[in-house]
Amino acid sequence: MIDKFFVWLGQSKGWKWFANNIIAKVNFRFLGYPTLDSDELFKIVDIINNQKDSAIYAFASSDDKSLASILIRWITGETKHSHAGLILPGNDREIKALHMKGDGVHHEHLLKVLEESDRFTVVKIDLSKESHLIAKNRIQEILDKKDQIVYDFAQMLSTDEKLYCSELVYKVVGNLLPEEKLILKYILGREAFDPEAVLELGRIIYPTLS
């Protein structure tokens, strides 16, 4: 009964308004974000550019003092990551992030995500050449339809028109990987793929162990 209530609540207009206008905007970081060392961005770019084989790159991150992050980590039972998305390397050290936020799809410079993260982990997801091409095509489809895709406040793995952050990663690579890499949790009445599960999709390449 409780599970059904949470499923209903997640799909209600009132919850969508509250989540988008209150939860997504409240942050207890009153002194602003710490200054980011720009060398970290270049380090990530160089690590990715030095990878020679076919792969997709994902990230998991956390803005520890945002209300959304606090609630996500509490609901999922995870302590580290509350957000996830894809990293899209380009030419001449250009690098962008593709991720979902409450107001929809964001396709922006990776620096923007780094500046709002207390924790940032990059995962290399190795794929065959055929699977890599499929994944790249799926990414392009999301980019082509980004103005039509809305955030899935119900957090359900069901549609292509509504996505939440880690679901975007799941939609791109989910059925291209062995099932044992796809760790789904039963949360509030439905199966979910949370940000921490992104770490199991491949090999962590940043931060590197010293």
C-alpha cells in the first residue's frame, strides 16, 4: 500500500511542482562552492583522450549540501553519489556533459558540472565497436530530442520521453552490457537505477589512485 502511494505521489502534478521549485533549488551551501582547481578538468580531458579503444564515459557526482542530493542519498541508502550523466569528449580538448536536471536535458561544458560537485567520479564503459556505434546513435537521439524530454520525477524505468539522471545513462548502455553490471534497486515501489550503480558499469578512471 505504501509503495503504491509513493508511485502515485511521484506522478502527481503537486509533487512535480514541489520537486522542481523547492527541492531542486534549495542548497545549504551559504558561502558558495569551493574554488575548483582548473587542472582537474584538464586532467580528466587528458585521461579520456589517452584511452584508445571504443568506450562510453559516464560520471557520478554529488553536490553534498543541496536538498536534492541529501534526499536522493537518503532514499537510495547511498552515501557518496546523488547525480549521474554522460561525458562527451570532442575535438581539441573540448568536453561536454549530457545529463538530466529538473528542468530537462542539459548539454553543457563539463566544467559547469565540476564546479557544482563535491565528489566527481568518471567511469569508462568498454563496448564492442558495434555496441559503441549503437550507444553513440542513442546519444545523438537524445540530443536531437532534448527539448522534448522532461525529467522523470516519478523515477520509473519506463519511457524514453521522461528520464531521470542515472536513467539517461541506463538508456544509452543498459542492454549493451552483461546483466550482472546493471544493478537495479527496488525503491519506493519501483525498480530504479541509482547514481551509485553507474560505478559498476565499467572501470573508474578518475579520480586515479596515487
